[in-house]
Amino acid sequence: MKIYIFIITLFVNTFFCSCGEFTKLQKSTDYEYKYEAAKTYFAKGQYEKSITLLNELITILKGTDKGEESLYMLGMSYYNSKDYLTASQTFITY
């Protein structure tokens, strides 16, 4: 019984710590850090998190190489999340 409580406690703590990290990342003003984090989330297949970060970054990075890559990753994130309409609109912008 104690092992189950330990495992559940460990899972809950891990869940809340990871949520706190992403919240801090969203509030950060270090756009290079956000860009790298968005790339990491995209590579790991965590498309909802990458969408959240990339939506903020595309306006800041517009007209740069990173801006183009951000639009591409955003479109692919929408596509992989099965939001095909938004993905197509993003690719038209790209």
C-alpha cells in the first residue's frame, strides 16, 4: 500500500513541476530561449506546447530565417495535431 502512495505522490509532483516550468517559459522575455524550447517541444512531438510558444514568436521573428522556420514548425504542429484548416492557413502565410 505504501508503494502505491509513493508512486502516486511521485507522479503528481512530476506533473506539477513540469507544468510550472512551461508556465515560467511562457512568461519569459528571452525569445531565443523560447525559440529553442519550441524547437525542442516540436522535436519531441509535444505539438500543443510548441504551438503556444510559436504563436507568440512568429510576430517577433517575422522577416528572419528563424521566423520562416517558426512558421514551418507552427504549420507542421497544427498538421500533426490534426488541425488541418489552421495548418493550411499557416502554410499559405509561409
